[in-house]
Amino acid sequence: MEKIKIGISSCLLGNNVRYDGGHKWDRYVTDTLGVYFEWVPVCPEVEFGLPIPREAMHLVGEPAAPRLVTIRTGIDHTDGMLKWADAKLKDLENEELCGFIFRSKSPSSGISGIKVYTPSGIPSHKEPVFSGCIHASFPPYSGH
């Protein structure tokens, strides 16, 4: 049986790529869905060049254009991450992916509804940096 090619957040496969050096291995994904899918793992932070472990990040600023910033030191990685994402999207186009499984709650590759810490102090929600780029480049299939 030919497997369907799917992009996936690398940590879900058990790879120790998270900011704290850990993973979020999802056995259902690997053991059950893995029978049907060929995985193309992606970790935006590591592939962008950040170390393991690394300082945690969050989204800050205006919800329409949030910035990806480290929590403790305030280093803004938004522009670099967007530049990396643009190149990565070109690579992923050649992979002929049929979908992507994102890690929830990640400020770079979560699904949606990630908190954006606004100047007013009232959190809003937004699609994360990398997954937002994926959705913009690979719109959902509409069935037409």
C-alpha cells in the first residue's frame, strides 16, 4: 500500500526538539496513523537555527500582525522565522504533501487560537507564524 505523504510537527513523532529539550510524542499518530501516512517532519524553531533547549517564545503585539518573541529576553524572531518559512514552503511544495498535523499551543506551529499578548494586557488569539504560512500557501481543499 502506498502511504499518503503528510507534514507533521517533529515533536509529535517523539523527536526531542521542543524548547525544553523534550517531545510531545503522540502514539496514536505514530502507531495508528503511521500505518497509512508517510511523515515529513518539520520543527520550525530548530530548522530556523535555534538550539535545543532554548528560551520559550510567545506571540506579542497587535493580533493582526503578532511578533514571535522570547519570553525572558524579548528577542524578536519574527522576521527570521518568516524568511525561513518562505524557503521551507518552497521545499514542501516539492514534497507533494496531502496535509499537515500541527502541534497545538505552539507559537510557531500550533493550529490556531494561540494567545497573542497585546499591549493592553488583554490576550487575543491568532494563528501561529509557520502554520499561518502553510495555510496561506496550501489552502484547504474545497471539494470543487
